[in-house]
Amino acid sequence: MTGLLIPFGLDRNTTEIVEPEDAARGRACNCICPGCQAPLLSRHPKENRIHFAHDSKHPDAKPEEECPFSSAVAIAMMARELAGSLSGKLFEIPDYKYEYYFDCCGDIEELLVTEQKRLAIKGVRKKPQYAGQIFDLELSFGEAKILVDLFYKGKPPQLVENTKAFAEGKSGVLAISCDTFDVSALAENKNVRFSDAVLGFLLETGFRRWSFHPRQLTLIAKLENSHQCQPSINAWEGASDFEDDSECESDDEYFEPAPKIDLQPLPAFEPKQYRCAMCQETWLQKEERAPTCPKCNTHLFSVGV
């Protein structure tokens, strides 16, 4: 693993997660690596963190460089393992400001879908399947639910496909980046267990953003119904087609001629390069609309380059 000592192993007999603080020393831990299933040693040094390490001298040892286990994968696995202990705890949700682009006139209006707050978790499920998609956790808050999508390099955040089904089920999707876990802070404090650090990360400190909120569609529909486009000047060019000149003829009335308007053509749209601050994807924006990341399907993190 890069930047983080192996923080837990799998019991060879039960495949349950075992933290090194709870394991016997050395080979007696009877654990294997979650990534490559190679045998592990439980090390209990005085100066550094207690941790697992690959047992390079074991007959079943595998080359350490071939192990696919990473800190982000470890964080996601432990977060799912903690599901049974989450009920009753407070879960931090961020505010959600959604910018809606009107194709009819090019206007952009911002919607405040929800504010930042903490909610008490009522129930939890691991690996829930919803509307054909699988998520890491389902957190229940009464009738409403939040589906947690843990993402990291190599596992991008999911795009919500059947938004109507999620809205009808009062289910939102919240993406949390495992790459934002503070590995250095954990390494400096050897008295903090990995599970406790991941618990705080999951509940509060991990970077999170909404992929979908169940109120989103209703608010967008209200915005569309109340929106009034500014009429284009070109829309009035054919106004004479609807006028009856005979009704307007009168020798007693004076009509002041309409002032001439010097119409300047709008500058032509020029393609521009953008980068997504979330997934680092770059693309060339060729159309005159909100710059939407092709991977994250949102423009909230788009930055011109």
C-alpha cells in the first residue's frame, strides 16, 4: 500500500475484518491481505503504529508490488464494515446549490436544494441495490434515505440514471471521496485506531457532494413553470404580419415613428478548454451552454484552463 500501512487483515477462517490491535503478534494473527490474499504478519512496534505487513518468508507469499490493495480501497472496505455501528450517530450532509441552465434563452438560475446539516441515522444497509444501481451504504432517516457512493481513483462517482425512481423513493445519492482521507494525520497519531478514523471520515470530515437529491426534480419543475424568457428582438420582426393597416389609418391621429435601433451582432461563441476539479477530467467545450464534466455529469466543479 502507498502512504498507509496495512490497517487491517481478513481472518483466514471467517474472512472477517481484523484490526492489528486485536490480532496476535506475527504469524499467529492467522490473517491474509484483503487485496492479494497473501499471508500477513501482525507487527506491534513501540514507536510506530501497530499494523499488518506481508509475510515475505511465508511459503504462500506473493510479490508485494503485485498487491492491488490501496489506502482508498481500505477506507471504503472499512466504511462498509462499520455499517452495524452507525445507527443513532449524526451524519453530516453538505448544502446543495444546483445551477439550472435554460436552453430556451441561455439563462442560468441557482436553486438551493438543501442546506448543510446533521441528521440522526435511523437504519443502515450495506451494498444496497436501487433502481438497477449498487451503492456502498444506505442510510435511513425516517422515510428519506441517502445512498452513499464511496469513490476514488479508479472508481469514479456514479451517475444517477433513473432520477424519477430515486425522487419517488425519497432517496438521495451522496458521493464521498476516499482520496480525501488524511493519511498523514493518522500516521502521526498511533493511538487512533483505523476504524475510528474512518468512522469520523465517513460521518463528517470526508469531502462529500450530492449526485442527486430527491427534491431536485420538483424544484426544477417549479422553476421551469415560473420562468419567463426575455423575448428575442427577432421575435418582433414579423409583427406587421398580424396588423390590419385599415384599422390604424386616421388623419386625426399622429403616430411618432419608432426609433431606429442599431443592432449589434452578439460575439460568436469560441470553444474553451475546461477541467473538472473533482475528477481532473479535461474537455473542450464546443457548445454555448454550461460546461458540464463528461464524467461527473455536473458543471459545479468546472474550471476554465
